[in-house]
Amino acid sequence: MGVVLAYAGLALVAAGIISVAVPLRFLRIRTRRVGAAVAGTGALIALAGLLLPPPSLRRSLHPASLIDRFLPEFQFSEFHERRVRASSAEIFEAIRNVSAQEIPLFRLLTGIRNPRRLFGRQAGSILNPPAARPILDVATASGFFVLAEKEHREIVIGTFVARPVGAGAQPPGEFAALSAPGYAKAAMNFRVEAQTGGSCLVTTETRVLATDPATAHRFAAYWRVIYPGSALIRRMWLLAIARRAEKRLSTSGTHRASAPR
């Protein structure tokens, strides 16, 4: 609900601002004064959406997943899946090696969240990824860390997306147990499950746990702003994994078919 209100409000703000210059009569905004009123109403709606209380704490719906060892409870989450016609080994290799340039819209959407990279040199990070470097390598070199991995089945990475002012870096080994106030812990996985017919179901889940109510309220506003872009990135990421895995499988199949007997 918070995301819907926030973006509905922003849409009204945009329509109102445009109508201050040129009234959008097809939206029944007939005067500039009405346009200003629409923009103001939209701003109030967007603010209300951002300031709604954070979601309640909830538990995992996928208890067989490795991510459940690190964040079995969380307030914020997203889950996406895609069926891929390749083996689990091929898919896991694609997960390991897919790069930012292979993920549609990745650099555009991360650029919107990190506009400073357009005006100066920045070190490589998940929000400023080198085009050809594997995106997981970029992540684990810039604040993320591998929490667990099961070969050809699942990989889990984590990070602290919020920490108290002045707090130092926390060791990855303390991720699961850390409950001190002021932190927001995030974990993301890629999981591969074999299906009938030679395909696999590839899923990715992101969970965030804020360790105290104040941090949860602050993070809720941030989450509601970034969620649509984040969800799109995850879907495009799965698409890139599927393209890489299926292309490799198709190429190897072609080579086998053309090999002399």
C-alpha cells in the first residue's frame, strides 16, 4: 500500500507541475491553479505513503532455503522466479558470471539511484558496476559478502544497508546473530530447483530486517521509493541468467550435433 500511495502521489505531482505550465485538459485539469492544487495534493499523498508504518515482522515461506538460516524473520522482502531450460550446473555458472552489461536496464536504474557517478570518478560498486565484470564479484568486493553456498543449488549474499552512526564494519560471521539497534540487515539469494523436462526453476529472494522500530520506519520510506526499480532489476537479472545459461546450452548442443561420428 505504501508503494502504491507513494507513486500515485508522485504521478499527481508530475501531472500538476506540467499543468502549471500547460493544463492537461484530458485529465480535466483546466487551469494552472487547478494544476498547482493537483501537485500539492499529490505531494501529500506521496508523503503519506512514505510515512506509513513499516510492515510487521514475518517469517519465511521457504524454510528449505539457505537464506532462512540468516534472516528467518524480516519486515521487507521481494521474490521473483523464472523457468530456465538448462542444467543446474549451467545456470549456476551463469549466476556466477553474468555481468551488468548483460542485465537489461541495470546500469540505467542503478544510475538513477546513484547520479553522482555521472559527475565524477567512483570506485566500482553495485551502484557503479564495471560493464563486463561479473556482477556478483562486484557486489562481494564492495560491501556484500557470501553468507552460504550450496554447489549448483543456492548462493546467499548479505550486507548491512543501515548501521548506527560511527559503527564500524561488522564481521560477516555476526550477521545472523546481530540484534543491536540501528542496523538493517539485507540478504539476497539465487536458488535453483530441478524441474521435469530438463529445465530448472531459478528464484531470487531479497529480505531486509531492521533491528529496531526507528530504523524500520526510516528504511520503510527508502524501500517504498526503490521497490519498483529493485523489482525490475531482479527480473532483468533472472532474464540475463536465463539467456546466458540457455545460450551456452544451445551452443554446446549445436557442437554435439555437428561433431563427426
